[in-house]
Amino acid sequence: SMLRTTGVASQVARSFSPLRRMTTAVPGVTETVSKFLSYVNQTGSPYHSVSALLPGLQASGFKALSEKDDWASAVKPGGKYYVIRGSSMIFAFSIPEKVTTDTGMVFVAGHTDSPCLRIRPNNDQASEGYKQVGVECYGGGLWHTWLDRGLGFAGKVVVEGAGGALEEKLIRVDKPICLIPNLAIHLATADERAAFKISKEDNLQPVIATEAKVQLLGGDASVPGRKISGVLAGILSKELGVDADKIVDLDLCLMDATPSRTWGVHDEFIESGRLDNLCSTWCAFEAIADAGASPSICCAIGFDHEEVGSQSWVGADSNAVETWVARITQALSMDKARSLQNSILVSADMAHGVHPNYAGKHQRQHRPMMHEGVVIKENANQRYMSNAATMAITREVAKKQTPAVPIQDFVVKNDSPCGSTIGPMLCSNLGVRTVDVGVAQWAMHSVRESMGTDDLQHYLQLFKAFFTHFAEVDSTYKGAL
């Protein structure tokens, strides 16, 4: 098992008492971690983030809807459905057997994208006898962490099919086909070493082959008049089983070719690319697929383009959720406005765990620890949407689960910048109460991030608790006015 301590690590484990925070095993952790690793090791692009969710939804009885369909005749009480937009955004929802005009909704929303290096349209380039792949930076990555790592790629390719029809194909190559070599310390000035600074344009272009080897052994599939050319075109042609001259366009993300895995003496940590935010997204969809009977309409959402502002057709600032909520409530003869006032949005994105080497970066009274539970994120300047009411409801919902889900709090220091999430825009556009939550991780936006194994289970259980218990808790909540 990938979760079993082996070799030298097992000897260490026998020699020392378990860590204080690991003395009480959290039920279900091993199975949950195994399932998550299986999921994340199939991803690498927003398209794969979505496609890898589908087997779990379909096995649980969710049926595909198209935005082009007539939902009024398709959406029924007791039904389970999902809709995909642009292959990179997904919305799944389940409806209780009994629906009233004001039945509330529980939305748990994450995102499918992560900072990465995306391959440029005209990507065939060379320098000093080496073939390279042109890339552009997507989002705010810790770009130096991408150096000296074997990189594969994943994404979507548009090809010319039978009769000239355009067709999308997903592709994922986990072989390390390219690498961005660092500059030797001896060739850098003292100032350059101290600044740890790289040029995103000049220093991040990966090497994929030597020109001499390509000339000798082949692999260049350049086609006159086509922009998809060079060594990459050869790889795409081979992997997709199409002629290079049939490749029309692409959207490909580089990724760390090393599989995600556990680490630590007791395998108590997960190291992986894209924990921000596939951890949240997977937990949301795993929770809805495994949710029991609920009095609420349960919704799990994975948006694209969160890392670059969400203003796109498949982003959280689009009209997608508003449109879909309107279509659902219309199909079920519900009052949309009343329903939303009985609803809640759980904006799920990862949180900054206190770093043992940089503890001073955290506000002293708000230092989330790994394994200690789900983090409620609060910001007085509304970078997060949590407020006294939604935070209190979250704590009460967490208590309803068996065992209860532990909760932590996070607030940034007054002299520190604060990130944000999809929470503010969805909260504003839908007019629905919102809480921002996450679980603690290190190295956010690195090519390789870490989190605690117990928190994966805590996260999953909180989302299940919201789907099952929110309506009950909300029904007894009394506002001041």
C-alpha cells in the first residue's frame, strides 16, 4: 500500500512514539487519502481536473445535462445531475425527493485550475543547439520551484476529424519530456544569488531535446503552414494517433511528472502539485457523490480561471451559476429568491498553515496547524466572505457530524497582504450567505505543495455535514433584527 510505512522509515516509526498530533487516528483517513491520490495523479490541467471527477459522479447515479437541453423536462425531484461548460468547469447537483417553493441550496465551490506554465501557441524554439518549448506563466506561481524537475504536460488539443469536423481530445503525458535547468551557482553573481530572481520570459523556457539528436533520430513533425510544429507536434501526433497536419490548436499545461504521494515518518503529509485547489474540489465532489438523504438541493462546483481573476466564460464571475440556479428553480416550480435566502455558499480554497521556519508570518492568535481541522478564513476588509453568522453556522454544522469536525480560524496580520477566493464574487452575484473555508497547506503555488493527511478527511466530512445538516441548523438560527 502507498500508505504503509516501509524500510528505514518503519524502523524509525518503531523507535519513536507517534507524534502528539497523530496519537488519535481520524477514522477513514487511509481510504480517503488513497482515493484522493488516485484522483490527483490523473490530473494536470483544468480539463483533467473535471474528467477525473466523472467516474465517481456517474457511479453514484449522476446524469449528464447539456446547457443546450431543455432542463424543464429533465430536472426532477430525487434526481442527480451534472453539467460541464468548456470542459473545464463542472456543476453537480442532487435534488431531494420532496421540494417546496423555498427549499434551500447548499453550494460547495472550488476551482479546477492551478498556477502553471502553459505552452504557447507558437512554441517551437531553439537556443544554442537545444530545442525548447515556449511557455507563458499562468497565475502567480512560485516559478523557481519549477526548475530542475522533470516536466510532463496535460491539456486539450483540437484536431481536424473526419470530413474536416473539429474535435477536442484530452491528452496527458506524465513522462518527464522537458526540464528547466537552473544556472550553476558559480555562474551567478552574489547579487543574483541573494535575490533568487529569475526572468519569467528568458529563464523559464524548458529544454525538450538537442537539435543534433532530433536531426539524427527524428521527432520533428513540422508541417508547412501549420503553427503546431517541431518536436511537440511529433509527440502530440504519436500520443493522439493523428497526423501532425490534423492538429489545429492546443491548450496544454506543464506539470511535475513525479506522482503525488505521502511523506513523513508516519506518512502524515501529502506532497503534490495542485493541492490548491484540487483538494477542495475533489472533497466537494466526493462529498456530493457520497452524500445521504438531504433536505437541501446539494451543489458542488469546480470553476476554472480562479488563479487569474475568474472573469471568463468558465470562471466564477461568469453568469453560469446564476443561470443554472434559475433553470433548476424554474424546472422545480420554486421561488428562486426565497430559495436563495434559505441557502449557503461554502467557498472552499486552501489555507496557509503556519510554517515552522517562518512562524512570524502568521498572526500570533491565528496560526492554522496541519491535522487540526478545517480553517475558517475571515477578513474584515471582505477579501473573505465569512461573517459572524456564517462562521457560527459552520461551527454548529461541524458538531453535527460524527465524529465532530475540528475547526480552526485564520486572519492575516495587519501588515500582511491577504489573498482572496471565488467567495466575494459569487456571494455578491447570487446574494447568498457565504463562508470561506480551507485546510492548512505549505508552499501554496509551488510546483509541489504539502498538506496533512488528517485534514483531507476533516474537509470531506465538513462538506458532507453541510449537505446533510445545514437546513436543520439554519432553521433554528435567529437573527438580531
